Amino acid sequence: MDLVSAQVPAGFPETHPNELTEEFYLNMGPQHPATHGVLRLVVKLDGETVKGVVPHLGYIHRSIEKMAESETYVQNIHLTDRLDYLSCHMNNLCLCMAVEKGANIGVPERGEYIRIMICELQRLQSHLLWWATFGMDLGALTAFLYGFDQREQITDIFEDVCGARLTMNYFRPGGSYCDVPDTFIPRVKAVLEGMEKSLDEYADLVGGNMIIQERCQGIGVLTKEKAISYGCSGPVARAAGVDYDVRRDDPYGIYDRFDFDVPLGKNGDCYDRYTVRIEEMRQSMRILEQCIKEMPSEGPYRSKIKTVIKIPEGHSYANVETARGLFGTYIVSDNKPKPYRLKYRSPNFSNVNIIDEVAKGFKVADLVTVLATLDPVIPDIDR
Amino acid sequence: MSFFGTIWDGVGEMFDAIFNGDWSKENQIGATVRGWCGENETLADWINAGISLATLAAIASLSAMVLVYFERKVSGHMQRRLGPMRTGPHGIFQTLADGIKLFFKEGFRPKSADFFTYYLAPFIPMMGSFMILAVIPFDQHLQVANPELGIIYVAAVAGLAGFGLIIGAWGSNNKYSLLSGMRSGAQMISYEVSLLLAILLIVLVSGHTNLQEIIKTQEGGIFNWWIFKLPVLGLISFVFFIITTNAELNRTPFDLSEAESELGAGFHTEYSGICFSMFFLAEYVNMLIAASLATTLFLGGWHAPHPGLDYPGLGWLWFGAKTSCIIFLYFWFRWTFPRLRIDQMMDFEWRFLLPASMVSLLLAGVFMSMGWYIGD
Amino acid sequence: MGMINQLPKVLDPIPGGKMVVNAVDYLVNWARSNSLWPLVYGTSCCAIEMMATGAAKHDIARFGAEVFRASPRQADVIILAGTLTEKMSKHLEVLYDQMPEPKYVVAMGACTISGGPFYYDNYSVIKGADRIIPVDVFIPGCPPRPEALLYGIMELQKLIRGESIRNPRKPGEVESEPWVNRHQEAVAEWEKEQEAVEEEIAPQRAQWKEDNPDFKAFKHPKKPVEDLEKMEYVPREKRVGAEPFALWNIVHEKFPEVTLHGIEEVTEEALAEKGAEYIPDFVVGTEQYSAFVRFLREHADTDCDYIIQVTAVDFVDRYDVCVHLMSTTKKHKIFVRCSIDHDDPKIDTISHIYLGANWHEREVYDFFGITFNNHPDMRRIFLFDEFDAHPLRKDFDDPSRLTKRPY
Amino acid sequence: MTEVDKHGSRPQNLGAFEREPEKQDEEKPKQGMIARYCSLIFGGTKSLLTGMKVTIFTFLNPKSTVTQQYPENKDTLEMKERFRGQVIMPHNEDGEHNCTACTLCEKACPNGSINVLPTKNIAGKKILGKYIYRLDTCTICALCVEACPFDAIRMGQDFELATLNKDSLELVLNKKEGRWKS
């Protein structure tokens, strides 16, 4: 068998062959169940132990940034849906905020509450999906179904609000494209009630399970310094102890009115990433509860905007905290209806960058665990 | 007795049993055939052997089909959904459809795979399963062969399945398959030790290696089954037996060789169509065998839970019921647990299971010499 | 299976044989249509809806199709969930070839049918998966809801039930027609048609005008416009992190040549006027670029330990390399920009200062062709090596890849 | 490191070429080995049993099943009011629609899925000739519906659009041309 190829794959340093063992290269992806899409990892293995990982990107590179230059700002919103489709409302929001900053558009009070509530629901939904796939990657297939079951209820809310299940295209500069229906608040309340029960059940099924704990604790350790230097963000960075959350430290919208905690991990291992995400779900529920109490029941949901939005020459930057971390939109404009250059800063791009650093020295199975807890969305990386 | 010696003796005994009509002598069907053939005993033997082999094949394929269907249904209901619904009423023909489809599917061999090993591999686990099925005592007289060293024969042949996986993994020339084959090889060899110790415990306390004799020692109600007859220790070694067979069967939490999210499809990555279905079939037949063995060794075989319910000729019903319960246990494990990592699995075997089963074996000796039994 | 296909040849001439063949046909088709094992294949958004179809609420298991196989050798149907790019298409071809016959392909969502949202102005997406592999069922939607996918699978089942071993299934053909701008073509065709119609109708029209001199056109009722207020953007009042003027002072002391982008004369008032959301945007020369970024990182007051992104903008006469930095302790952001020559774009790397900059710089190299000196791994990151241009340059105009959107 | 010292800033530098050794974990209170072994076994068994409890309760409770059986429940399936299926053009009883061929929807469409092809009626007024809608590229973003000032197009509720023929996805939405006479 020709398992040990003479040629070293791209990205690996030249190795000095050891006389005792032979290392071989395993290609994971682009079609592989663990890579959450079309990420391709070339793994250097010594038996079962990972000696190095080189990710290959671009299998879903869809030239969104090039397309953005020939679409108007409002048309661009539907492309942001397709970046990180699991936090598409947040992506929409980020572009809208950048446009609002540049083109001087305000948002009414009720519109802001709608935005926050939808975004937090989206975070819950995204984390539920992560929990589901996390279970699946570790072999607990039932977790996958339970997580999706809960997620489906939030998807129902979205469908009720904007008519789509995944690519919403809901927010517009100045608010959102339609008001929430009357059933919105009762439905959110029902979901929050169900979530409380579900989170306990999840702890029973996965979180407290000894096998999960043994497989996650001490695995894929990311230090705080590495996390910062690589530009990691979101739950991945917070599990490593980086105390930064855009919602709290650079509050956008009306996030400064709410009382919520930013969960932090101690060790930066896979289990910390797990607990941080679970805790984030609870914090999102807290924000939603406050929103339900304080949201004005009357009032405009959006402000009037021009049909053609133009941003004066210059640049405009906005960032939000998506379910995966810091998502930024950088618009360079030339006073035309279409952006001159539109750059999205995707959180996954930096988060996946650390894979070699954290998976080295562990087993192949741990590589899967690490990937599952990094929770990458590949189209967001490739854009 | 050397390892291979054990196998050959067992095989020899099985052939003896089949061709000498061991099965037919005590069985009603066998007797009827004998009556028809009159004095021509050779013919009767051949017919009986044919019937028994056909029965085995039927049991193997039917049980696999039913088990796959139930697995999909049980998993469905554990996961808040329904499972197969549209192929026949409640999807009962689902696995039949799968089987027919797989049979008519194109089968091909990767160019770089080794012809001989690639095509040999799927037959080995299947063969092993058939050979063990021959000695499973479904009822007092419903057993194809009843070798004196039955349990040792079972233990010896059970090891064959692992060879199939390793050979197939190696022969298909795929890195994922290779990793999976190595994993399953390590797993099978390690867990076989504990499995044998658990079996040995029963052999020790019952004093028999013949499966029928082991069952006969458990006569007389539920508290005479070895799981309860040995206070606490029986239960513990039953748990050990379930764990080790679970590992032997490559099922969650020990399904490392088929770890979908890590290794794609594992050792059968390169197999398609009928070859793949052979692996699939063997997996489920092996599950039936493991559950039957657990029933035989720990749950009183074909005996009813109460001596009053022990009607002659209905033993196979009791046997089936007990076996189904254990199979449900396997389903339940599979759809609840995540899988272990290779080093954790090894740790669990060599650091916990092996010492613990050795201690329990020692304790069993103590129990036996002190006569600490419940029941008769 | 080759053997089964010989069955009609043998049986059809025999009386009653046709019925046997029909029965076998029925059985095999029944089995195949009820046991569609999909391949685990999902590239983007549609994959989530595919997973949702497998989840409890919609439960694809009812169709016997929950057995998602990770190995193409055991799969019967490949659900193309998500956009297909040029880089991925080679792998898809391999996957398709690895599947045993009979194999079916379901194109799920707009991207795989025709490129969908990525139809115009796009250099990397394949305009329809049927240009790579033959597709049987098309499910429009972006993404289609789970019920729509189930309906598509039912359509596929119908297709399979109509098959016969007398006429064994052959893989369909891939779309070979060259890609056309359908929008433009439809307009051109219509205009031609209209010219002819106009000529034909001209006399009638004159007649009609004479007959109806006081004709008034129908006025379509307008949709009620919502009563909305125009609002001004309200910037945040409190600044996060250090004041830009303080940062400017720190920087100016060490690097006197550095200026602020868009501000000619830097005074405290001028910066305060910009509001609390203003992010200082330093312009730095190529020689000082690397040292400047290092300074920002290591100075205790700037303390920019976190890299948001490195990107570039093509201003036709020059490239601006933009570095966005942040401090996780002090929470402020600093932008750095450095203009470089358009003809020979080269700049020092900062990947030794920020580990994360490595990939960002590779991305800039990929899109703009800007080379970073001393970068440890200067390869393309997204596009394949055969791609011989840098697509985000303004002069990138490859008609074989890129078609302009009509509006 | 010389450059760092020159700036007189913090010595901490974690670039790719100068890495700090990883921090040691804080010392945990040491447990006895046997105690840890036992707690692992018993705690582990307990956690596994808790997990098994969850699945068996779901299995035994038929109410927990949430599956909607799609083709069977077709008659009772209610779509959400705002559900975006495909673009439709409502016609009144006379088969007339509201479209004036203003092409606002065509301009709003991000990917050229709509072709509004105008013609002139007998009075010389611009009316709609053909409204081509390409379902195969449509991303169902509803920007066209938002842009339409006349309520001529809406989002339909139909989702059973799968087809074996790709060409059938190019639809003409108007049944006849615009208001020809009036």
C-alpha cells in the first residue's frame, strides 16, 4: 500500500524522516462529515496522533465581495444571509448598521427592540444547532435530533416574522422590512419556557455525561495569548479567557440597556467552549426576557429611508457579535448607490486558523471534537 | 489445547453433529424425516443437515432484517420522530426494500484494492456468525449442534469477525479503512479477554462447557438464573458481559471502527452493494448471537421465569423474549451514548474491565467453594 | 448489476415471461425508490435545511432515506445541497464517479440549478450543477423548505418507479450549452419581436386614435405607503477606550510623518467633532508600516493586541492596505492604512506580530496580488492555483468568468 | 527582541517567532488515586444512567413525537401568512393584473431573475407585454415585492415546485398583456 507518499503536501514544513516511525498524511474533506461543510484538512498522522493540520479553504468561495461592488446596499443584505447562514440576522444587522452610520439613518425605539430580540433568538438557534452537531460529531446521534427539535420552534418564529426559515433578508437600514406579528411575543415566551426544560435535559444527555467530559476536558487547549494573537473571537476566545464581547464592550443598538453576563472559560479546552456556549444560551434568554418586559408595544418599527441609499465618500465600519464572534463590515464608498469596496470580517476565518495549534498532539478523534467546538461555518470563512 | 486446535475441534464437532444428525435425534422434525426415510439413514442425515442449514440461513437473514427495522423504529421513537413509515404499513418492509436494492446495486472494486482480500473479507464475519448460530440453543431440542465444548467453540469462532474487518480494511487500500481496521483489531483483541473471563465465570460456577448443560443448571425459576443465583456477583459479571459484547459488536459507545464523523464509513468505506450488505448483515446477526449468549449464560436460556410456566416446546418463546430485551438494551445504549476515544477505550479495558473481571472470577471461586447461592 | 439486465432477453420470448419481467421490474423499482440513501454532502445553506429535513419535525426517515452514508460507495442519491464552486466541482465529479449505479442526483436550491444569487458578477461559482454531473430533479428555492425537499424526493421516487430493466437507466448528460446572459438575450429577442409588431399595428393604432379621441389611460391604484418618519443617526455618546487625540499624541511623538486619514489638521476639536464612534485611521508609509504596527501593539497605552482584519482597497492608481486593530483590554480600535504602488504592489508582512495576520495577508494576496515580504507561507488561500488573475482588482474583467449584472 | 526594547514598552511579545512557554495549570487539590478511580466509575455510571433515563422516557412517551407527516398532512398543512414561496402575479376575475411595466422590480432584483418586457397598447401607452420570472435563479428575497408600488406581484405560498425539467422553471407570470384597451 502506498500510504506514505514521498511528496509533502502544501503547507507542511519539510520533515526529517525518523527511522523508527513513518508519518502519513490523511486528507479530511472537502466532503467529510466532521468538517461541517467543505473545509479540507490535510492531517499529518503518526498512528492515531495528529502531528500537524493544514486547512485548505476556498471550496465554497463564492466571490461575495466582488458581487457586492455591483449591487446596491439593500441588495447586498441578501448576500450577507449567505455568509454565516446560522447568524444571518446578525450579518444583516451589521451591514445595515454600517450603512446607517454612513448614510445618517436612524432607527426608532421599537425597531431597535425588534432587532435585539431577533438577534438573540438567532443566537439561541445557532447555539442549538451547534449543540446538535456537537453531539453528532461525538457519536451521540440522539442529541442531534433533540437540538434540531428545539431549534425548529425558533425557526417557526422566524418564518412567522419574515416568511423565511434560513435566509431571512429581514433587516433594512432604518429598521426591518416589516413589523413583527402579534403572535411574536407569546411565541418567544413559549420558546423561553421550553428552553429552560431543554437545557436541563441537554445537561443530562450530553453535558453531564462522563464520556463527553472525558473526551472534552483537557483537549484542544487554547491559551488566552494565542487566542488574542490569532484574532479569535466569540465563544472560542471567551472560553480561552479573553474577556471581550462586542455586545458589552462596544455596545451597538441598545445592548447597553440590558443586564447580562459574559461567560468566561478557565482552561480554554473543548469542555470550556461547551459550557461557555451553554451559558451564552442562558444569557440570551435573560436578554430576551428583559426585552419582552421593556419592548414598546406601539410605535414605528422603521424609519423612512430614500429608495436609493448613497453613502458619502469615505469609509464606514460596524461590527456585531454573531453567534461565532466578531463580525465586521467595512464599507469604502464613493458616493454612489453601490459600494466601492465591501469587506466582511468573518469570525470563523480567524477561529479556524488556530486548528493546527490546538489539535496538534491529540488523537484524530480529538480533532473532530476540536472542530465541533470551534463550530465553524465554512461559507463564512470563504465568503 | 492450542488456539487453532480449539477451532478445529469445534469445527469438527459441528460437522459431526450436522452429518450424524445430532440435531435430528431429539427433535420432532428430525424424527419425522427419519420416519419417512425408513432404513436409509444416510439420506435422512443429509436431509436433516439440509433443513438445519436452511433454517440457519433463514434465521440469520430474517433476524437481521427484523433487527434493522426495529433499530430504526426504536431510534426514531427515542428521537421524537417516527422512523420508516411509508414502505408498507409503518414501514415494515423498509429493510426488505433496502436488501433488494443493495442486491441489485452495482458492485465494484477500487482499482488499487487487492482482489483476493477485498472479496474474501465480507464472507468472514458472515461465516463466523453462521458457525456460532449452529450451536445456539433456542430451545431444549432446537439446536443444530450441541458440542460438548460449546462455549469454548463459541469463544473461538467469535474471534473470526475481527479478522474479516481487518482484512477488509487492509484490502481496500484506503487510509480511513486502514485506521478503522487497526482500531477494530485492537478493540476486538482487548475486549475478547474480558469477554472470555465473563464466560469463564459461568463455566466455573456451573461446571459445564456444554450450552445445554449450562442452561440446565439454571432450572427452576428466575432466582436460579446465574444473574441472580450468584448474589451481586452475577449481576456484575452480566454487566461486564454486556459491555464487552457491546464492544465486540462495534456499537456505540465503542463504535470506533465505524465512527462516522471521524472515519467516514470506517472499514467498509470502499465496499458497495452486496459486499457492504454482508458486513451489515453480519453485524446484526452478531448482535442476535451476543444477546442469545447472554440469555443462555445468565438468564436461564429457554427456561421460564417460573417453573410453572415451563411448557415443553415453548422454550423458544422465552428465549426470544429474553434475547429481545437484551437487544433492546443494545439499541438503548447506541442511541444514548457518545463514543469513546481509542485510548480511553483501551484504558477502560485494561485498567478497569480486566482487573475487575479477574477479581470477580476469583470471587466466583470463593462463592462456589462456600456455596453462597440463592435458590436451589 | 449486469446480470439482471439480461433478464428481458431471456424471458420476454417465453410465454408469460413478460409478466415475470414486469414483476421483477416492479419489485426492483419499489425497492430502489423506497431505499434512497443519500450521500453526506452539503456545501452551504441548503445543507442546514437538508439536516432539518432529517430532523424530528420532518423526518426524512419516513421515506427510508435517513441512512446518510459518508462513503459514496454506499449512497444512491446525492442531494446537492449548496453552491457548487469551480474548486469544488472536481471533487464532486470524483464523488459522482465513485457512486455505484443506479445513482440519482437531486439539485437542491437555486445555486445548484443555475447559480442562483451568484449568477452575475461572479468568478467562482458554477452556473448550475448540471454542467458538472447529470441532474435528475431540480428543487427551486433558496433554500427550499424541508417539505419542498420531501416533495422533490417524491418526484424522484416517481421517476424511479417509471424505469424498466428492459431499458436500463443510463446516466443523463451534462449540460453542454455555453452559458448565456439570459436577461440580455430575452430583452434583445423581445425588442426584435416588438419592432415587427409595431409596424403591423401602426395603421390600426392611427385608426383607433381617430375613433377614440378622448381616451384616458387606466390608472393603476398604488399600494398604500406606510406613514413613516425620517430619522437621523444617533451616535453613541460615550466613547469606548482611549480618546483619539491621546492616541494621536502618542503616535505622533514617535512617528512624526504619520497622518490621520481624512483630517488635514489634527486638533483636539477636530477629532471631538467626529463624535464618539470615530475610529482613528492612521496613514503610514510603506517603510514604517511594520514598525508602526509593532509599536501600536507593544506600547502600553495603545496596546492593540487584537487583529480584526487586514484588507486592501484598489483605488486604481494605488492600493490601500488597511489594518484594523483593537485592544481587548482598553477596548478601542485603531485603523492603519498604507498606500502602495499599483504596478509593483509589495509590503512588509505583519504576520510575525500577529499570528492571525497570516491568513488575512494570504487573502489579500489572493484577491489583489499584493505580495507580503517575508511572509512564511505566501500561497493562494481561496482560489485554486490555476486561477491566473486577482479578482478583486478593479481591472479584473475576464468575460469567460464574469458577466455584468444588467442593472 | 531588540526592537521591543527600543520602544521601551512591555516585554510581552507573542508573535510567531517569539513564543512564551505555555502556562502551567494551577495546582488542583490532589485526590487519592483510589478515590478518583471510584468516583470516576460510580459518577460515570450515574451520568450514563441519567442519559439513558432521558432517552427511555422519550421512547415511552408517544406525545413527545413531533413529526409532521408531510405528504399525508397536505390537506391540513397551513403555511405561515408571510411565507415566501415564489413570486406570483394575482389576476382578477377578468384575468387582469396590476402591472404597469415600470421595471422597478426588475431593478430591485439582485440577480436578474425578472425580465419585464413592455409593449405599447393600441393607444400608444406602455403596458406589460411579458413578465418573465426565472424561478431557477430566484433567491426568494422578496425585494421585488417590496419595490412594487402597485401591489402587482406578491409572494405565493406554493412550495411544491420540484421538477425534472429545468426549462420549466422559466415562468411567464402574466396571463395576458397589460390593459390593452382601457
